[in-house]
Amino acid sequence: MNEPLCQILDIKIDDHVVRDDMERVRVLVTQCGNFTPDEVDMAVELVEARLGQGDKSGYFFLFARLPSGRLAGYSCYGPIAATDGRFDFYWLAVTPEYQGSGLASRIQVATEEVMVGIGAKRSYLETSSTPPYEAARRFYTKVGYRMDGINRDFYRKGDDRCVFVKALVEE
Amino acid sequence: MNEPLCQILDIKIDDHVVRDDMERVRVLVTQCGNFTPDEVDMAVELVEARLGQGDKSGYFFLFARLPSGRLAGYSCYGPIAATDGRFDFYWLAVTPEYQGSGLASRIQVATEEVMVGIGAKRSYLETSSTPPYEAARRFYTKVGYRMDGINRDFYRKGDDRCVFVKALVEE
């Protein structure tokens, strides 16, 4: 059980996006197994938008990189337009070998810190009500998010959207 | 009271986006008076994204044009990524002189028809809980939307997000 923890110590988290990250995100998100091909494409398109438009894209990233350059995990977030410091936490994904290692919560904490650094007061995230996302819902609850509403059949019939929110600063 | 109705007959609705529509949308949305400068910029940016990336932008438009070329109203909508035929009805705006003329509901009906033509099963829209948006909330309820949840303080403290949904086809 020590091995993954040692490996975590070799992981560097940075916010610099390069072209190869499109393919790295595709590999990572596909490995997760949870996501539909559409969702995988969507994850990659956000990296592409970032590369093309920079901050103006509205998408910001943290990458947890192994010494090999491969990703162990990543997050994507950005301000919600026309709100007072509300941010969307779009993606948080960790490869299966790092699930349960503590890496996800390290990335989540780091993401919320950088969000606050650029003006975030609240973090919102959306996830599915279906069983494959149960671990994700439990994780978010554990790290301080509360469910702020369910939109029934939002993704498709039988697949609801759960909206979670976390206050990052006092208001 | 006949005059606005006659003018409506001169209004042509089309879905063709040209560069001048950026400025026309800015003028229209500013005239509405409801929207913050940030929101006005956001409305214009969606037109710009459409011009740059076409369908790939995810933003589609209907423009209600006066013979002069000026806009009497417009709508913006698009598919919600990774959902089964869920669409976002991002914007519906009509100049003050056409409010109450029936133009808004003509644009809304036309928008939902073209949405269904490209695969929409449900239309979602989001609006503020604050008094300036009361007429909008009443309008959407009248034309078949139901409130599907409120996210408290979503836009800013004291300004909630109301999520509305309308089924466009049987599922």
C-alpha cells in the first residue's frame, strides 16, 4: 500500500496547458471508464478551446503529471459568466490506479485554492444521479460540497443532474 | 394599437448570422435595460463565437429583423453537450417597443420548432429570481415552461437562479 503514496510524491501539479495535453486528457478520461464517448470528446474540446483562446476561453486547468509526462489526474474549472465569483468545477478525474490514493482530494484542494486566487467565492459542480457516479457524489459531499438541487431526467430519461455547491469564502 | 401588429408583419425571422449582428445584438440587449454590462458583453460574445466557429460553437440564433435591418428581437439556443436532446434556450430578447406585441412568443415558438428540427427533446432556460425578471418568469410559465428548481444565491447573494424546462417531444 505504500507504493501509490510514494508515487504521489513524484506527481507535480501545474496549470500550464500544452498541445499534448489534449491527447493526455483523452487517455485519462477514457481510462476512467465512467464517461461516454461524447463526454470524452467534450473534455478534450475544453483543452482545445483553452489552447486556442487562453483565459478568454473560460477554461482553466490543473494537471497532475507523472515523471513520464503521463497524467495521473486533472481538473478543469472556470468562472460562470455574469455571476459574482461563482465558478464551475467542470472536471475532476484521476486514473483508476490513483483512485483512493488521496490524489483526487489533493487536486480538488489545489483547484479551489487557485479558484479563490482569481476571485472565486463559490464552486459549483454538476454530476449524474446514476450508479457509476455514486463514488463521485460521495467524494464531493466528503470534501464540503452540498447538494443544491436535482434536475430530473436532465441528461436523459432516468439520468438526473445533481447540482453541488461549496462556499469558498464568507459572503 | 394596430400599428405594432402591422409592424410585426414586416418583421422577418431568419437564422443567418452576419458580422453586423454583433453590434445589433449589443444595441438590442442594451435597450432591454434588464441586463448588466457583463451580460450584454456575454450576449455579443455568443454571436462572435458563432461567426468564428459555426455550428461547432454550439450557439444557434434566430433574428427578427425590421425592414431597416435593425433587430426587433432575437433568440439564442444550442444543444447541451452530452445530453439526449436537451437544449439550452440561452437568450430571448425583444426591444421595449415590441414587448407585449406577441413578437416574443413568435420568436419563442419559432425557436422551439427549429430546435426540434435539429433533435431537441427538451428546452431548458435559466433566469434570475429578482424583480426585473418577473415578467420573463411569467412569460415562460405562460408558454409552457415549468420551474424545475431554484439555486439560491447562484448569480450573487440575494439573486437566485430559476431553472425552467419544457418538454418539446414525448419521451
